[in-house]
Amino acid sequence: MLEVFVDYISLGDQEIASDMLKDSRFSLISLGRAVTEATNPQLKGLILSNLLTAVEQHHQLSDLASQKDWYKPLLTPQQQVRK
């Protein structure tokens, strides 16, 4: 019998939030693509509703991660010029 041992890796809040942000970006891209390719109006509406919910959740997560200094969003164009 083959036994596989996996080292226990403890993830902190920052790593979990970073992974969630990555997954959230992937979901936004996938939903955006799906809504543009859907031909059935009911399906398109359902996907669009899910996309808008996903955008709101992504903003909430990125705001939280930014407040905790776990995530550094891009500077606004005005902030980039000042630097």
C-alpha cells in the first residue's frame, strides 16, 4: 500500500485573502467572457447578475485586503504623476 504524506502548511489570513483575490479575478474574467458569448437572453441576464454580484464581492475583498495592507492596488493616474 502506497502512503502519501503531505506536509501541513499553515496559511495565514494574508495568504488566504491573496488566493481569494486571484480566484475572484479569474471568476470575473470568466463571467465577463460568458456574458458576451451567451445568446439566450435569460441566460445572459442570469450571468450578468452573477457578474455584478462578483464585482461587488471583489471590491469588498480588495478593500479589506487593502485596509489590512495585504494588497497594494495600482495608484491612480494622479498619484502616479505626483510620484
